[in-house]
Amino acid sequence: MNFQKNILNLDCEGETDRICSFIQKQVSLMKRDGIVIGLSGGVDSALAAALSVKAVGSENVFGLILPEKESDPISAKYGKKHAEELRITTETIDITPTLEAFGTYEKRDKVIREIFPDYDSSYKLKINLPTDLLSKDAFNFFTLSVENSTRNVQSTRLKKDALNGIVAATDSKQRTRMMHLYYYAEMKNYLVCGTTNKSEVVQGYFVKYGDGGVDIEPLAHLYKTQVYQLSEYLGVLREIIDRAPSPDTFSFQVSDEEFYFRIPYDKLDLLLYAWENKSMISEICEAMDLQEEQVQRAFRDFTAKYNATKHLRELPPMLTGEPE
């Protein structure tokens, strides 16, 4: 098939049926009685929940809402409202005490104070990559930005050790949420449903043994734009669909595009498809009104991220029984 702008358009009815059949089959194969899902207030978890309800019934789906002190309060509100629309039982657990006991904030803030000595708990913070990849080349260097109570923002490029320290602490948020999800899954004899889409899987935008540590991934074959298509079809709440996608792990608001992808989803997904399927550069440029240099720049970024995160998509290496 020649590359074209509508190449990711779905047969929403057929795709919904296919995913629901997959969910039903996995619940049966794993001999589970239902599904536990974390409701983040974002479109991916909202769609996964809607599909789960359609597959196994609302009475067999349990939602967990797991905020912490740096989460956007709207996330829990939307998660709860969506659960009510789907008529699924939920429980809300503030994971802040667990994170404090582990030292998540303390460990991260120690790293930040080495860069900005005046930083304290009144500040907001985020990390992000250079945006607008299609306009100019820029290395994948993360920037730390902090905002004080008077809205004065300071930013600096992060060195490797500082980035690693911040990421290591921050990733404990996703891993803590997964600990809660598996507690309820095992208590109820349910499986844990993942919410990672293909745009995230291919580029490694998930935390191993965090949001990536699940029993099934019913959205992992769908690009983000296809997630939106199915969400519209299944009637996911408009405020969730319209909400800007965000990791929601930092107190200073940052979008998925700023934090990791560097390209808006409407262009990102088409370019990812073209990269995976080795589409002709000339066809991509014509369909998307891009220059060859822009396409090649995106492809280099995809290749670098795919290779750097390959280990996240694989089981741990294991020795065989025989000497190699």
C-alpha cells in the first residue's frame, strides 16, 4: 500500500471486536476472573478500561486511581468520572506516603539542589527534551526547569549523572503504582491490564516493571492517533479526549511531546509508521508536505530511541541449560 495521510484510519467496529476477543481470550487462558486497571485520567487508560468493560463486563473490571502529591488533581477527577460512566468499582489510594517512605522526593530533590541550591518543596519542576525536531536538529539532551513561587523559571541542561538520579527516583512512582495494581489483581484473581500504545512501545516511553510490568497490553498495536479514534468511537469522556497527553509525574506541567517525543502526535504516528514499514521517502514528503531532511531527521531519532530502549521490550537475558 502506498503511503498516504489516512493510512492509520481504523475500522473502529472491527478493531473493537478484535481487541475485546483478545482480552477475553487472555482472561480465559490465564484462568482469571476479571481485570484490574490503573485509571490515570488520560486517554490510554480510559480506552483500555472501556474495552475491558465491553470484553468482560463492568462487574469484572476494577479500577485503581493512584495519585501522589505532584499529580495534577484533574487526573484523579477524570479517572473517577470515567469509571462512573463505565459503572466499574474503583478505589483511590494516595501513594505519597509510600513514595515518601522510599525517599522518592528526597532522593530526587537532593540531585536538584546540587544544581539549583535554593530549590525547595515550594518549587515546581520538570525535565524535557528539545522540541520541534522537524524544524531543526538537536541532540536528545534533557533540560531541567524549576519554577519558584513567584513564577521565576530557571533551566539548565542535565548531565548524565543528574539525569539518571532524577529518572531513577521518578520511575519509582510508576513502580509503586504497579505494586498496588498487582496486590489487587492477586487478591481478586484478576489480571493487570496495560495501557501502553504503540507510539510509546516502539520508542521505549514506559517504565520497565512500572507501567510496562503488566499481564496484557491490548493497545500496544495502536498508534496514539488510533487510540483517539477508538476513544471517540467508544464514547470516552470528551474532557479526557481533549486533554493534552502528559506523563503527569512532575509538578511543573509538561506534555508528552515536550518530555519525550519532540513531534506532535499527528505527525509522529505517520512518520513512525513510515519508518517501521520502510515507506518511500518521496511518498512521505508528498503526503505530509515535508522535506526529505525533516523525514530523515525524524527517522534518526526513532532509530536512536528504538535501539537505546530495546532491552525494555525483551525478557531478561537467560543462560540456557547447555554451555554456549
